Amino acid sequence: MPKPLDDTATSTFPQWVAWGSLVLALALFFGNTTDALREQDDLARLRAEILTKRMEFDDALARARPGTPGMAGDQEDLQSLLVAIDRLGYTPAELLQHYPEPPPTPTPDGDDAPPVPPADPSSGTQPTNR
């Protein structure tokens, strides 16, 4: 029959293994948790950046799409004019029938010629009536 051990003769090896395992488990847990939190913050930042870029790209595509007004800066685009007429439900001929060109307004000297447009300051030349 085995002899019971008294308290003074008990081994501390299992207690040392338990404490060491606890320290190792805590180190692994907190080491992985801080990396995961950092990665979560990075992913949230990347998601916001991707959404911002996507909105910028969608706006750029909308501006560059044929038929979009203001596509080439201040220059008029014939395709955008035709698309706008089509959205009204007209063909160009029907639009001209419904909205005829107004008659020319007489100039102060009695001439029916169209008035001279104002000078373009960037060109340095004066327009002439021909």
C-alpha cells in the first residue's frame, strides 16, 4: 500500500507547469489581440480610402462618358447636346419645329444684321461684321 505524502514532501513541478502555461497563454493571447486590433484599424482605414477612390473614379467616369455635359471643360459636346434633346423626347427636327429660332432684333442703325459680339480679351483682336 502506498504511503500518503505529507505537505512538506509535495513536489512543486505541476504548479510551476501551470503558472508557466498561464503566462505563455496570456502572452500569446495579448500578442495576437494587439496585432488583430492593429490590423482591424488598418482595414477600416483602407476601406474608407477605397470608398473615397471609388467615388472619385465614378465621378471621373461620369465626366468622361460620351454625352455627359461638361465633358471637355467649357467646350460643348455635340453628343451631350443630342442626348439632352433625346431625354426631352424630341428629335432635333422636332425640337426645331417646337422651338423656332426667334427673329433677329433690329440694330439701332436700322440694319437687320446681327449685332457684333463683344471683343474677346484673350485673343487681342476685334470682331468685325461682314
